[in-house]
Amino acid sequence: MPEFNYNYNFNSLYICLLLVIYNICKSNYEYINIILSKLYLLNYTSFIIIINIIGLYVFLNNLSFEVNIKWSIKYK
């Protein structure tokens, strides 16, 4: 009876990006425009947002999780 093992390694950064893109497509664009307008001002708020984005990128880039799938076929 053959067994099949599959290991999938998911990077958390890509999953977070997919969720953000899904939420942008699903919700209004007003929040994105507010954040972008604050980034264009280049004041203290924009630097805090940029530092948080860089920190989130570094944190999520190092995280990953693995899904193991194992199944077998039984012959009669």
C-alpha cells in the first residue's frame, strides 16, 4: 500500500499580503487613501507608519508554518 507524504511550507508574509489584498478588494478604499495621505506628508506620523511596516515585514518574513499531509491507498 503506497503512502504519500506532502510537506507544504507557507511563508506568513505572503499569507498576510493575500489577506490584506482580499480585504482591500472587499472593503472601501477610504482607509487606504487616509493612510497614503498621511505617508505623503512626511511628518512624524508617516515615519512611525513606515517603521512599523518595515518591522512587520521583517517579523513576518522570518515566520513560516508547515502543513504535513499524509494519505495512503488501500487496495482490495
